[in-house]
Amino acid sequence: MEINNFLKTIIFILVFVFIVLAGLILVYNLKTFPTSQKACTQDAKLCSDGSYVGRTGPKCEFAPCPKEDLIKVESPRANERVSSPIFIKGQARGTWFFEASFPVKLYDSKNNLVSQHYSQAQREWMTEDFVPFESTLQFNVDKEQNGTLVLEKDNPSDLPEHAGELKIPVVLIPFLKTVKIY
């Protein structure tokens, strides 16, 4: 009889320990896994290079655009219709410039170089902060077509690890001349 009571006590203690451990595991899992999931709206933000980013993270903020930490273009916007001259404006980190400028190139739909020039820093460029820049490109095309504006990081060393570029899709509009007939 004493053995039965002893076995009952041992079984009772083991069941009690098992229940306590299961409870601790359950409480731990409830604390480590969020009880409610938050879904972000499926908004999209158009980046200056023509790509899109969505909302992400616990605060549902837009993901950063590619190269946005290096260069931001205000004008022209991606897929904007542009005619000659194109006014280019934005901000780039000082490390994007060399001697206060960087190359800007315009390509037509067949990837032919249509125009090139330099964009100039509008204030002190010897910094790692963002510096405003401006440029104007003259071009001539015979028909409306897709094009690509390329803002290149100035790289006097020509080393690939120092290269960088931002490509912006645009629509090129031919320059129309007005002719007066008398």
C-alpha cells in the first residue's frame, strides 16, 4: 500500500512539474510573438529612377528608394515629358561631385547619346552632406520617344568601386520651331 501511495505522489509531482513547464513555455511564446499583426496599406511611392517602393516595417513607412541616400532628383520626375532644354535640379551627397560637378547624359530610345553636360553644385561641395545641384541640357530629336537621363557620379580615378549612376526614364519631345508666314 505504501508503494502505491509513493507512486501516486511521484506521478502527481511529475504531472504538476509538466503543467508548470507547459505554462511557462506558453507564457514565453506569448511574450515573444506579437498577439496582433499590423498590415500596411499597399501604397506605392514613385522613385526618381522610375522604380516603385511600398510600405514596410512596424510603422508602415515607405522603403527607401534606390540610391536615395546618395542623390535625389527633383526635376525632371520619372517618365516626365521633356523638351529642350531640360532643366535638371536636385541634391547629391558631396561625394557624388568632383571639382563641384558631375556628368549628366541623355540617351534616346535606341540608346544613342543625344546630349551631355555637367551638373554644377550650387554651394560648397566638399562635404558628405547633401548639396543642391542644377544643370541644363540642350537636345534635338525628330520624334517623340522614350529616353534615359543618366546622372553619373564623377569618378576621376575610373575605378569601378567608385562609380555610380542614377538612370531616370523620360519621354523626349521634339523641339517645335514656330514659323511666321506673312
